[in-house]
Amino acid sequence: MNTEVSSKVLQVRTLLRELITNYLWVWQDRLQQVFEALPTYKGHPNVAVAELSPAQSEALSDDPLFMARLRQAVDFQREYLAAAGERRIAYFSAEFGVHETLPIYSGGLGVLAGDHVKSASDLNLPLVAVGLMYRQGYFNQQLSPEGWQIERYVDQVMDLTCMSLVRDGDGNPLQITIPIEDRQVYARAWLAQVGRTPLYLLDTNVEQNGEIDRWITGHLYGGDQDTRIKQEVLLGIGGVRLLDALGLDIDIFHMNEGHAAFLTLELIRQRMQAGSNYVLARAEIAHACVFTTHTPVPAGHDAFSHELLLKVLEPYRHDELGISQFDLLVLGGRGRFSMTELALNLSGTANAVALRHQEVSQRMFPYRQITHVTNGIHHLTWASPEVTRLLDAAIPGWREDPTLLSEADNLDGEALRAAHAQAKARLVQFINERAHGVDFEEGLLTIGFARRFATYKRGDLIVRAIDKLPPEVGDRIQLVFAGKSHPRDNGGKEYIQKIHDLMEERRIRLVFVENYDMSVARKLVAGVDIWMNTPRRPLEASGTSGMKASLNGIPNLSVLDGWWVEGYNGKNGWAVGEDYVDGIEDEDEFDAASIAQLLSEQILDEFYNRPADWTVRMKAAVATAAFFNTHRMVSQYAEMIYRLPALVEV
């Protein structure tokens, strides 16, 4: 290869590698389109760049259209990142859903955290995020011939992520130590740049640790109580120590759920070391700590036996923290040591994630003051390509200011229906290729149900409803299900098996799509005709998948719980049953009957016979996203929770 060709190949590779040093491409389509134009692209930009041959790189360098697009993308990224400033808010979460190629999320909590840091980036909020780098992430799901969920774990290939190892001033991997039980555990850190927001992920898979400690960050939610508490010690105490090692001066520590609550102990230790007594240190850190709870049922809050807690933290308590066992244990409430109680005891502000969830949380913790910031979604991540193009043409500025989506009533109805038809065709093709023996049709009403499979979410309720209808009515509906059950939740796995058995019976046209992830979610929330959510009340804290569907013009058919209590307005979907079901003997039967009635008396007629009315409903769904987005949510956190209104530019 001559020098001129080599320099052209090098230029292409250098610019592409610059783009994949940051996850900005996840939500900026002008960057994503560069990777999609690569001959090696199959959904994973890092793999596509790595697999480019010299000849392919040379061909790209000779393509003026591609090179112009590549340079424009790099210039855009450089300009976007140039506005980043200091970091003053630290956002801690056990999982982050940035993209499916970084599988360190399990579901709603992680995807919400990912959307939070993306909007923080777009709004240039001075936020840094802290989490854990799970060697094998969350599991890959496969169903046995009998329909039972099987979990498969695979090591992540770190070279195929948009991350870099954090290094110290001498160029060596930066390491911190955390006292766990009777030893020091070492951790390194990976940096994932999510736009302007740095996301640091702690990793114990280092040579200095024994094999047991190297697996502390082995799996997300895959271990026992002993592993879980060590992960939470690493996240909380280790996360604060990492920020110190990075030289970051943090004003606000935000705990996204109780997994990170041990950070409060490390902040107390620092202040006592600086001269404060214990009582004063507690008061001081409360001004710096905020806590978000996502769980409306007691069983969902992490709690550990006192024996396990002291086994793991006794040397740290005695040698470094310097408080009594009683003082430590009382922070976790009565009985088992509750991470939520720890967070509530040591936070100045606590919030739930929806109005109804605030009411439930206030009843669970009656002596606390709990406000709410309703969840949202990152609109640029979840709008389909077709809807994105439509909105670009019809509502200029919606990318920067999603409140403009309130103007969706002015969208061209035919254009909106055409955009959805394209997304639906893509989904139907995906289903028919992915699930052998299934024959979905583009013309049939398609209802989607996709989320974590747990018993309270009642995944089979729609089937019970269709069973109440005449067979010829059911023949006009097709159902698509997807979702994973927690590895230890046999009840949730039994629900998946029920759906699998129904699929095998073929009396109802339905499919279960295995290995639900963000890639599958994007297809579903854009391609179905109706999005369904049927939790038992009031067990849904918020739920965000329905918001993603609304953004894409998909009406919701959902129980009035979580966000839908605030989001439903009579125009953008349908409410299942009643707001409250106190006194109703069989909630499942009551709601199944409600769904059957809505289908037979309203939905099927409107979908098949009144397309103009359906289009109006689609527009109303899009308008819902004007409020239910993370730009609004993060702005509210800045003003109400972080107390930093001047730092947000919408």
C-alpha cells in the first residue's frame, strides 16, 4: 500500500475512532448515520469500525459524500463537547441503560438512569455519574423447549465498548481500595463518556484481588445477598473514594434507589476526619445528599441481616468510620438493615418517581417528607427514525425543546400514519424472522406488552380478556410479548412459560420475543399499534415504556397506576378498570373484563373503521411526550432537588 493510500485509510479510521470515544452517537442520528453507512455495520458501531478492512477504508475515503458526512459528524461532536464544564453533582446508580452494546442494565431503573445522564448532557448540567462495570452484565435470555427461562452469561469484550480505562497522572490504571470484611478490595474504573456527562464504572476484576472479590462485579443482580451487599459497599463507599481520587469537588450526591446508600457513611467518615463530631457530620451530609426511591412495595427495598452487615462492614466501622455498632445499625431502621432507611435517614431531600408513587411512599414511610419528580424518557433516544424525520419537518426545535411536542395536534395525519406504517412493517419483519413459525401481518391490530416479567405485572391479562370475546374478534388481534424475569423469580418465569404455552397452542396469534433489550424495545415502542401495561394497583412506581410508545404515536391501554395516572387524558389512550379497586373481590377478573369491553366496544371499531379518529388519538399520544421527557424531569431535579436552577439551559 502506498503512502497516499495509507494516509487516506488512517484519516478515515482516526475520525471514526474519535466518534466512538463517546456514546453521543446513541441519540444523535447524524453520528449514527455515519456508522450505518459502513459496509461492516450490523448494529454495533465498535464492531463495524474494528472490522473495516484497509480496502473498505480506502473506498470510504474516496467517497466524497461519506467523507463530508463523517467530517460534519466529528465537527458536531467536538462543538457539542466543547461546552462541557465542571462537575458538581454526582449521580449514583447500580445500573445504566445507555445502549444495548453496554449491557449493564436490567430494565426500567437502568434505562431511566441512562436517559437521565443523556438529558443532563444535553442540558449541560454539571453532573458526573457513578456505577459498576459488570464483567458479564445482565444475562442473555433463552427459552427452553418447555418455555422456561434460561440465563446465559458471556464476558464483555472491553475493546468493543466506547470506554477507556481511567489512569492516574503517571499513566497507570487508577485504583482505589475499599475495606470489605477483613481485607482491602481493589477496584479500577472505566470511563464511558455519555455526551458531556462522564460515567465512571468501578470494576473489581483486577489482579490484586482474590477470585471471590474479582467476581463482586461479575453480574448485575445475579448473585446472593453476600454479593449484593459487597456490590453496594463498592458502589457507595468506593464511588465516593473514586470521585476523591479524580479530584472532583462534589456538592450534591444523588442516590438513584437505595443501592448506593453506603455513600453516606463515607461522607460522614470524611467529615469526622476533618474535625466534625458524629452528630454534626450527619447534619452536614444531609445538605449534600438526595435520594430517589423507585419501589412501591416493602419487598423491593434492599435489606440485610445485622449479622451480614457487621461481617462486611465491621472493620470499616471500627477502624475508619469510628462509630458504635448501635449508631450504625440504627441508621438502617428496625429489624433488618434497610438501604432505603439508611438513605432516608441521611438525605436532606427524598422523592418518588410519580404522583401516585409519592402517595404510596408516604404511606410506607409516614414520618418522612417525600416529594415527587415524575419520570420521563430521553426523546432523542426513543423516537423512531420515521417519527424523527416527521417531527424535524413539522415541529422545528423539538430536539432541543421537547415541550414543543404539545403542538403535535398540527401534525399531518397522513404523514404520521405513514411514519408508523414504516415502523410497523419493520417490526413485523423482525418478529417473523426472529420467531420461527410465526406469521404476523401488518394489517392486524398489534398490541405490545414488554417489560420485566413479574407476577404483579400480570402479563397474561390481555389473553384472559381476549378469551372473553367471540373467536372472530380475537382473530383480528395479534400480541407481542417480551421481557426477562429476575433469575431468582420463579413466579415471573412461570408467567413467561404461560405465554410460551399459549404461543404453542396457536389459538391466539401471539409471539414471545426472547432476550428483550434496548434494541428490541426501540422496535416495539415504535411498531405496535397499542402499548399495554397491566400492573396490580398500586405496585407500578412509574413505568416509562408507555411514554416511549406515546412519543411514537402509540396509544396506551393501561391500568391507572404509575405515570398513567398523570398521563391519561381521555384522548391519548384508554384506562383499564377504575382508578382505585378497593372492595373489588377479584382485581384480575375485573380488569380483564374492562379490557374485553374496551376492545369490543371502542378499540377495534376505531382502529379498523374510523382511521381519522385513530389518527387524532395518535397525535394526542405524541403530545403526551411534551411533559413526559427527561429534559423536563432533569430540569425539575435541578430546580427542586439539586437547587441549581441557574445551571439549566432549556
